Amino acid sequence: MQKIKSLMARQGLKSPQESIADLSPVEDIRIPSKEEMREMREQPIDPQAEQEIINSIQEVYYSNDSFDMVQHELEKLPPELNLQELEEYRDKLKRQQAAVSKKVADLILEKQPSYVKELERVTSLQTNLQLAAVICTNARRQLSISKEDFTEASLGLLANQRRRHLLTGLLKSLRTIKTLQRTDVRLSEMLEEEDYPGAIQLCLECQKAASTFKHYSCISELNSKLQDTLEQIEEQLDVALSKTCKHFDVSHYTRVQLAYTLLEKTQTAMDQLHMHFTQAIHNTVFQVVLGYVELCAGNADTKFQKMQYKDLCTHITQDSYVPCLSDLCKALWEVMLSYHRTMQWHEEQDKEEAPPTTDEAGAADTEEAAVDHSYVKKKLEHGLTRIWQEVQLKVKAYLLGTDMSNFKYDDFIVVLDVISRLMQVGEEFCGSKSELLQESIKRQSVNYFKNYHRTRLEELRMFLENETWELCPVKSNFNIAQLHEFKFMGQSRSPSVSPSRQVLSSQDQVLSSQDQEVLSLFQHFSQEGNPFERHIDNKDEETEDVLASNGYESDELEKCVYQDYDSDSDVPDELKQDYVDEQTGDVPLKSASRETLRSRKKSDYSLNKGSNAPILTNTTLNVIRLVGKYIQMMNILKPIAFDVIHCVSQLFDYYLYAVYTFFGRNDMYESSGPGLISSRLRTTLNRIQESLIQMESLGEGSASVHGGPGEDRKEKVPSPHLSQLVVLTASETLYGLAQRVVATESLVFLAEQFEFLQSHLDTMMPAAKKPFLQQFYSQTVSTASELRKPIYWVVAAKALDYEQMLLLMAGVKWDIREIMSQHNVYVDVLLKEFEEFNKRLGDVSRHVRVPLPVSNVLWEHCIRLANRTLVEGYGNVKKCSNEGRALMQLDFQQFLMKLEKLTDMRPIPDKDFVETYIKAYYLTENDMEQFIKNHREYSMKQLANLVNVCLGSHINKKARQKLLAAIDDIDRPKR
């Protein structure tokens, strides 16, 4: 509107009719006159030419309204003016002006109707605006009057409203101050309820509110009181934090951590927590040990409370040692479990943390929280080793505070089991190998085991010297796994697992055997129970009934003692198979297979054909039980495994040496039995005698030659002596054959059990010491069955009257001149001796089962001795003819024919030995020389007899001397 008015004012428009005539010039543009307009109209109109003229106008003319065209044109004039050029240029400008004027005139005429119409609208609008101005003026006048009338009332209302608002705020402040004054009561209630986060939150809010109302004089005192209250809350919070060290409660610990988070002291709380755990370990062990010491002291002497923990441990008595150790480990377990659950809580919290926010304030809080979490995680991980180190130090002081060398075996095994379980806890707790515990328990174990083994060897000597070598009746399906000491074999796990898992308490058996995943101790006992709780095993299990009925008065009792292997319906399927190693699943090489059992049943020299029970004595059982105890100790304590296995080998050595000394050593017959004792067995016996046996002939002076007589004698055991109740000289009992069978076969049975245990012992033996174990088995255990030969040789040497045989043979005339059809009497006498031997052997077998290998050895010895007696008798012949040699063959064939009916042994031992000797009577001089060189098994006397008797009449003296010299050359190396 303003633009229109200014345009109208500038143009001086009064009315639409006068608009054209009265148009005032705009700046320097001249409106053409009527004549000019007419001339222009009269001129021919060429729009294109006109447009070209307009286009030729310089751009500067269109720039703005303030453009001075006259000045512009004057500035364009050249320094030297040319009239003609000026006129031409003026005409050009006139043409341009005319074209422009004409164009403007045409546009004005074209737009005039719209202009007139719009101008009318503007005039009407002006009229309306004047009317509106009048209305507004009247309205303002009326409003001024109303304002003057209502001002006083409005101001009064506003003042009252303001006063009301101020009073309301004052009342709110007074109520807040009143609430602040009563906050201490609510804080005390919340602390009693252990609502630490709520108490801190309330206290912080109160402090914030107090800072808001600090302009009140009463608030300054309240502010200091709130600060004191907050410090008191922190002290109680520290006490609450210490409580989690013994009994971790998730809700309680969550409140405590939330409270520290509100205080922004998360890192401080973690430092305090580790200090409390260390203190809890010290206080716990001290109180447990102090309680037992005071209980054992029987008085209320306060001197114990002032003692150091290490000194206090030395006052624990032997009877209270194991219960105290168990309670000590239980208490320490609670502390470590609390620490473990504390770590779990923080791990779960880290997983539940919300993702970081994107805003700056949230990012700063997240970064600060991440720093706290990182600090807490590192502190907890570092604390694992620190806490376990404290536990080890406390338990080590307890272990070394008492001399355990005189403890009972069961008590010491419990100690080993508890410490082994504690080391397993340490391994699961922080991956530690528990070097401190291993060192201390190894020291105690070595000390204990040396004393224990020495005592057991003395007991074994006592058992052996009082052993009557009577059969200990056991069930036919007996095996060592049935003994309580070998129960761990059925529960045994791989030795690579933590050692205490080898000997498990009965509580661990709650784990399902079908569950292949083994839970850790912290998982298994996280909510309830304790891995150190002792459970008394069922007495029936401890005293496993492995003995058969002890009596032989009736057939029924005999059937109870010796059960037939065919009627094995009551035997578990596992026992019907070859005995399977629980660890490896392999069938031991030495286990009794079905074929072996059948052969025993068929061929054992026994009237009780169903009696296949193992032959062993009470002493054998005691040795086996002792081996079980040793292996238990070795399973629990691997660092002394070699020492234990060495002692186990000494038990076997001593038993083997005792059996040999009692029944196999006989100087009279030992030298006459060629090849009875192998070089390996002899080496083994010599080794045992040198390393283990304390010879009575050694005096103090001679013992000192080897250095360290005290230690040397301490490691050795006196040679055992056979009980006087054992009679080995009665011919009716075949010179104690029953006792010899029981002794020898019990040793063989013991060796079989050692073979069965070899794989288990091998896994326990340190790699560097395994050659010792292999040598022990190859040089000692495997020689047990070789003792049969020297022991039964003594019986065979006395069972038949070989001297009578020689006398009878000496009375036979061998230089006969006709062939005899009847054998000599000495053959019948010898066969009668064998029949008597067979009868006595049957009598012995009614009391003791004589296994097939034993009967074979006995028969072999007797037949071998008989054959050698025949050769000796033939070697004593002074004169012999060819018919006499035929008689010798007849006698021997008769002997063989009758003998084969008495025994199933094939071939007959030394049959060739006799036949070869008899046939040698027919040899020529040259053949005899070769015979002497090839057959060194004959004695010099027997070979000389062949030369003198057989060839004496056929060769000259020089040839005879040559053959005798050859015999002497053969015999010389033997001397």
C-alpha cells in the first residue's frame, strides 16, 4: 500500500482521467508531445526494427533510477568533437528515445483498464482504514477509563497472591527442615534393617537439601550432624562387608556394593574386602586351633590366647589333630567359597551391565564405571593367589607343628586325604600347584613313612616267624579288589587328575556315575555341604567277607570253602570275565582266564576237584592289605611315590626271602640239584640279602666298614626264623609238603597280585624312576614261581630212598652170559617208592589243594632224581657184559612202563639221560672220545666208569689214559 501511495505521490495522480495528461516526467525521461506522438504513429511501424533499436540501448541505462544519463553521454564525448558525428549520434539517441517512448506509451495504453480498476480498490481501502482508525481510537479511550477504574483492586489481589505464594514456600521449607531434623531416627532404623543403600541415599538427599536451606541458621548444625551420620554408615558398611568373608549372601553383598557405589567408593571397598579376607583367615584358624587347645588342656588358662598361631599349633594333641585339621579346612573352605562366590557375583554384574549411552554425560559415567570394573576385576584376580597363599601358610604351620611319625595309619591317611583335597581346592581356586603344602606334607610323609615302614617290616617278620603256614580259606572268587584297602581301585580315576580324587570320601559318591561331566568342588558345594566333611564308611564294607567257612567236618562245609567254578550263578558278570583293570579296561596278563580255571579244575592234584580258591595264608593277606595301604598313601601323595613303591618292593622281597629261607635253603641238597636256582633268582636273593637283611654274624665293627652303621642297620631287618610249630622232617607229611605248598603258592599268588597292580604303580611312578619298577618286576616278581624248584626239590630228595636203590643196584650181577627176561628187584622197589609217594601226595591234597604246576614239579624232581640215581648205580658197576647191558635196558623200560601209569607227565624227565648212558656201553674208542666231549652232563666218575668197564678189555693202556685225560680236561674248569 505504501508503495502505491508513494508511486501516486511521485506521479502526482489526482484522478484517473487526468493521469495521462498530468503525468510528470520521471527524472530525465521526456514524454513526447502530441505532434511527436502523431508523427510516431504516422511512421510505419516495424516491430522487429523497433525491438532491435531498443536492444541497441546500452545496459547501463537500465542500471538504476539514480543513473545520470546526461553526465554519462557527456563523458563519452571524444576530446575532439565532430559535428556530423555528434548529429548522427544525436539522431541515434532520438531514435532510441522514440522507440522507448513508443513502447512505454503502448504499455500504458494496454494496462490502463487494470490500472483504473486497481486504483478504485485502493481508494476504497483507504476509506475503510480511516473508519478502522476511528473505531480503535474509541476503543482505546474506553480501555483507559476501565484501567483507571480497576487498577487499585488488581494490585491488591496481586499483592495477596504473592504473599500467599511466599507463605506456601516458607511452609514447605519448614516441613523439609522438620523432616531433616527427624532423619537420624529413620537412618538408625534403616541401618538396623541393613538397608545401607537406602540409608546412604537418604543421607545424601538430606545433605543436598541442607545445602539448599543453608541460609537458615538451624541448618548448619544439621549439616555437620549428617556428615557424622554418613561416616557412621561407612563404618557399619565396612563391618557388613567383613561379614561376607565367612558367609556370602547374595542379597546382603548386593546391598553393600550398591551402597559403596552410591558413595563412589567402589575401589576403596575392594581394597577393604581383601584386607577383611586376610583378617578372616587369620581369625578363623586361630579360633579353631585355640578351641581345640583349650579343650585338650582342660582349663581356662588364658595364656593360649596370647600365643602366636605357630606356637599354638604345637599344643595340639595327637587325638585331636585330625578333627582339628578337618575343622580348620572346613572353616578355610567357607572363606574361599565366599571369595569364589564374590568373584561370581562381580562376573554376573559385568554381564548384566547396560550398553553405554551416546550423550556426553552418560558416556562419562560409563567410562568411569568401566574403570571401576577393570580395577575390581584385576584386584579380585590378584587376590586369588594372595588368599590361597595365606591359606597355605596357615595350614603349613599347623602341619609342621606336630610330629606325625607315630600317628595311626588311618589317621595319617585322613590327614593326607584332607590335605590332598585342600590342594585340589587350591588348584580349582587359583590354578596353584600348592608348593608350600606339598613341601610340608612331603616332609611329614617321608618322616612318617620311614617310621611306619620300619614298624611294618618288624611286624611282617613277627608274622612270618609265628606263621604256621596253614591254608587261609577264602572264597573261590576272591580278588584283592574285595579288600577294604583296595576299594579305591574300583573308584580310581586317571592319575593325571588331581591326587585327592583318587581317594574319594563317600560324600563325593552322590555324583551320578552316568554323568560324564565332573563338577568342580566349588560347583558341587556352592550352596550346601563341605568337601572336608568326614563320613564313616559302612563297617560291612570295611570288613569285607572274603573268608570262606572255616571248617572241614562235612561235605557241605567243604562245598562252602571250595566252590565249583561252574556253579557261579552268584558271581557278578564282571567277575565271570577275566578280571578287568578298572583304569585301563585291559585284561591283565596274569589274571586267571576261564581256560586256566578249567585246566586247574581238571588237572590239580586234589581230591577236592572243585577247590579252586587261591592258596594263601594270613600273612599273605596282611602283606596284600599293607600294599593296599601303601598304594593309598602313594595315590594321595605323589611326591613320595618312589619311596612308597620302593618300600612296597621291600615287602615282597622280604616275603620271598623268608619263603626261600624257610623252605628252599638246604645246603645238603642245594648243591646236588643242577639248575635248581637260576642265575636271575640267585642274583635276586643275593641282592635282598645285601640290601634288606641284617645278618646276625655282622658285628658293630664289620658294619662300620660300609660307613654309616646306624643308618644301614636301621634300614635292614633281621632274617626271619621258621616257627618251631612247623615240622619239616616227618616223612608221613612228605616233609612238610602242605606247608611248603601253602608258602610257595601264596608267594606265587602274591606275585600275581603285584602283576595286576603293575599298571597302576607304573602310572604313579615318576618317569625318571620307572626303570626301577621295571627291574623289580622283571628280576624279582617274575622269579616267584622259580622258587618252586628249590623248595620242592628238598621234598623230592627225601621222599624216595635213593640210597637203598644204590645198595640194591650194587648187589646186582651185571657180567652175566645170557639174556635175562626178568627185570631186577630194585625196579620193583623203586616203583613201590613212587606208589608210596603218590599215596602220600594224595593224603596231603586232602588238606591242601596241590596245583598242577606243583605236582608236576614234584614228579619231575622225583623222576629226575630216580633217573640220576639209576645212572649213578650204573656208573658204580665194576664188571658188565653185553647181556648185562641188555638187562639194564630191560630194567629201565620196565621202570618207564610202570611209571607212566602213575603220572600223566610226558615226556618222562631225564629219560634220554639214562638211555644215552646205557647205550654208551656199546661205543667204540673213537665214538667214546666224541661222547665224552659232547655229554658234559655226566659226572667224571660216570664217564670214567664207561671207559674202564666198557672199553677196558678192548683198548690198550695208552688209549685208556688218553680218554681219562680227556675226562679230566672236561672236569678241570668246574674246579
